[in-house]
Amino acid sequence: MNSLYSITLVILLLSLLMGVFRIWRGPRMADRIMAAQLTGSTGVAVLLIFAELQNQPAARDTALVLALLAMLVAIAFVGRVWGFTREKKDS
Amino acid sequence: MNELIDLTLICILLGLATLSLFTQSLFRSVMFFILLGLILSLVWIRLDAPDIALAEAAIGAGITGILLLDALAHLRATSNTPPQLLQLKQPRFWLALLSGTGVILALGLAVSEPLSPVVALDLKVSENLAESGVTHPITAILLNFRSYDTLLEVAVLVLAALVALTLRQSDEHPVANEFLPNQLLHACLKLFFPMIFLVSMYLLWAGSTQPGGAFQAGAVLASAFVLFYLVGLKTQLAQNEHYLKRGWIFGLAIFVLVGAVPLLQGQPFLTYPDAHAGVLILLIELGLTLSIGWILFSLFLLSQSASTFQKKDTP
């Protein structure tokens, strides 16, 4: 069972790295926000794996908080930043 | 395997810190910084510090991200010049270099010194845990053994909100508030607002037996308020400066009141009677949660345009 967690963890960390790469590359702001959302979901999954691997039930609470609050960043982006710079590249 | 995980996390953490500092575009920096908060909460879990991981997830990924994006909107609205690279002749470069090196040296000194506390504090805490009224040692420390520190921390938060209020009055270029009349968002609010609220109360309740507590619950509660506001629903409560300020000091007032009652019986400030310690701590934490949530929300609210914000009525 442990090796299953390990393999999943490796895949998730790779996904995290790809998210970081996508935030760096863009090219548009919306792409970066989407990549940030991807890393948020990946973070939730990694936390759940850690909860099993380390026998740390509080990691599940952290995952719960992260899952609920990650989408707020996307909403704040659409409400605050998106309107001013629509159809423009951020550079 | 464990070392590999830790090493990867450390590499990602350092890489993100570098990226968020040295990226040219501010928006990209903000994104990397939010991500840094996420990875940091993973690292805290690896270090078996779930209390800090919870706080980092709630504050780093939630409320700080929103505040930074909001600040970005302000910068764009006032068409500030893009950030320039630091010049070598500028004194602030040398100031930053000097203080940075100082902090690194101090940290190195702290790490190199072997840990030999005069009193074994962890043993003291576990010995006296039964009298504290809660079973989670961190909550016992924060709200019973060292409640003075917590009291002053909350006072600092109130001070921060006051500073934000002062700054708002001198802001000449408020950002127009774009509400989002979106069906999807309203459905989102209906679904998520109760859930975020529930999770906040759960964290508060869980604080006495497992990781959680007032600060984490307050940060989550603030996110619920912000969601409410971003969707475009305004409450009368948030429009009136009077209510706003009362909300800030509510938790602090409860804390001071509960702490002051023992003074009447000739006991020191902030000593709880053993029999009621658990209930009193929960009462204080409830007040603190509401106030911290309200203060963090106010930090977001106060940066909004002054026209949507009424001064208190003067007949």
C-alpha cells in the first residue's frame, strides 16, 4: 500500500512542477490563474497522501481548508484584476 | 523515499521564493507567492506542525492571495510605474543587503547553538495539561499558559486594522468596485458560503482537542466574508464605520473581560478558575474568531472605493 502512495506522490509532485512551469510561462494571466488552480488541487491531493503516510489526521483538515479557499483566488482575480487588463498580455 | 520527498519540497520552495522575488511582472510574483504559501503548508505538515500548516493554508493561500491581487488592482488603477531593478548606488540596496545578511547570521547562530533549555517546557506543558481545560497542548499554551502573548497579538491585529482605516482616508485613487453579476458565482456562493462557515466553526471547536483554533478559524471566516463581498452582496453592517470598529474590538473586549474577572477575587490577571477553564477558553476563542475574521475582512474592505462606503451618519 505504501508503494502505491509513493508512486502517486511522485506523479503529484511532477504535476506540481508542471503547474509552476505553466505559471512561469503563461502567456496570458488567465493561463497563470488556471495553473495556480491546478497546483492548488494538487496540493490538496499531496496533503491527503501525507495524512496517510505520516498518520497525521490534521493534514486532512488542512486539505479541506485549502480546497475551499483556493477558488477564492480565482474569483478575486476575475473581480479585481481581470477587468482592468482584459485582452492584454501581462508583461 | 522520505528524504527524496523532503528534498523535492525544499527545492520547489527555494525555487518559488527566488521566482517570486526576481520575476519582472508583479502579477507573476503574486502567483508564485501564493504558490509558496501552499508549498509551505505542505512543508509544515512534513515537519509535523499541523497547527502552523492550517494557519498557512488559511492565511497564505486564502486571504493573503486575495489581498495581494487586490493591491495589484490598485497599482494598475493608479498606473504606477513598473518595478525597476535595484541600483547599486541606492542606499536601500545596501540596507536590504545588510539586514538580510544580519538575519541569516542570526539564524545560523541560533541553529548552531545546541538546544539546552533551563526548564523542559514540553514536560511542563504535558504535566499541567489536565488543569488547562483543553486537551490540545498548543491551544493550552496559546490561551492558558501564555495567554498574555495572545492578548497582545490580537491587540496588534486591531492596530493593523486602524492603520488600514487611516490609510484609506488618504487614498486619492480608489478602485471602482466591479461586482460580478454572474449566475455561476451566485450558485458558487450558495454552495460555498455555508461550507466555509461550517469549516470555520469546526476549526474553532476542534481547537480544544486537535489542531485548529481561533486564528485559523478567523482566517477561514474572513474568506467567507470576502466571498460574500466579491459576489456583490453588501451588508449594512460593513458600511457603517461604527459597527466596523465595534467588530474589531469585540474579541479583545471579551478576552480582557474574562481575564479581569479574577482580579475581583484578588487573583492575578488572566487566571481562569480550573473548573470553568474549558468553557472560558471556548468563549474567548469564539470572540477572537469573530473579531479576527472581521479584522481580516476589513483589511480587504477598507481598500475599496470610498464612495461605496458611508461615513457614520451625522444628522
